[in-house]
Amino acid sequence: MKAIKEDCIRMIVGKILWATDGSKESNDALKYAKLFAKTFDAEIIGIHVLRPVERKFLI
């Protein structure tokens, strides 16, 4: 396998989607989203997700 030159790999990241449900894991993921946003000068878009409502409550 040939070596890849660092200067030939480019990645453009403009927006990062961060989903949270309030858990520790999603809050930990925010740390990485911030790191990537700073590295790529990108915007973080957050979305709060909820558990599905049980059907018996919809009737």
C-alpha cells in the first residue's frame, strides 16, 4: 500500500449535528462535537430527542 501524503487529504466540514437525550453519553459527545467544530471552524446544530410516547397514552 502506498503512503498517502498528508497535504492531499482535505475534508470540509461546515456543520456538525449533535443529538442529545440528556444522557451522560450524549453530553460526552458534545465535547467531541466542540473539538471538531473548533478544528474545522464548523457550526454545531443541536437536536433534542425524546423517547417515543407509548401508544396507550395516545388513545
